[in-house]
Amino acid sequence: MFRKLSKAERIDLAKSKIARVLDHFLYVLELHSNNSFVVYSNTLTSQIPQSYAANAFEVFQRSMHQIEIVRLCALWDSADSDKENIPTVIELIDDEEILDLLAHETRKYWGDSSSRILNTSDDPEIAAMVQEAVNRSNREFGNEQAAKAKIELQGSISHAREIIK
């Protein structure tokens, strides 16, 4: 489905979609949290006096419960270029080269980060050695984070594919 796009386009599209997927996910969490009071407990119903609105409240409860289910299902709907869901993001990034590129972004982020050293030595040779040690540490940390990112992405893709099945 996304094979016609370049690797960079797929990464950019995945990044924009995952931001929206996270928004949708947070909305489902909010719904679930609200439903813990509206649907699953008597906290709210105990505060409403007996009235003719009981039927309306029951419809409200059912609609709250159903919209949570609908929104949760939408997160796992089939992959499509127009959809903002987990399977679409998986299809965009489930490629060894793309995972390598994402890992490289992580490596570059940490490896290129400049650290400000406090209380530097007045001796330029020592200051340079300290700066090089910090830079080396940042590069090593970047390599570790890149490897971790790739492993975690591969694991997440695998778990998502199991859920989809």
C-alpha cells in the first residue's frame, strides 16, 4: 500500500499519523476514565434523584460505553492511507531500512547533542580532553538508544501484528 512512497516520505507520514493516533488513544483513555463513573459505578446515578430523566440517563450511559468501544476499534481498524490508526503506522514503518533510518535518527539526536560542561579547566588541553570524553559518552549513549529504539519498534510491531490477527 505504501511501497510507492520513498522511505523518507513513509517516515514523515508515520510521524504525523502517530501523533494523531496518540491523540485518539488519549481520548479513549479519557472516555474509559469517565465511563468508570458513568457506566461502571453508581457514583453518578446515586446523585440523580428519581425522575423522568432515568431513560435519558440510561441512553447516555449506553452511548458513552458504545463510543468508547467504537473509538477503541477505530484505533485497530484496517490500514489505509486515509486512516490514523495503529495498523496504518505499522504498515508505514515495518521495513528493515525504515527501522534502521529511525534508529539512525535516534543515534544522531543523542550523538550530536552538545553538552555544556560546568567548571571547565583553564588548561585548554584538559578542557579539550574533557569535551572529547563527553562527546564520546554522548555517541555511545546514542548508539545504545538507537539499538534500543530499533528493538522496541520491532517488538511493538510484532505485538501489534499479533493483536491484529
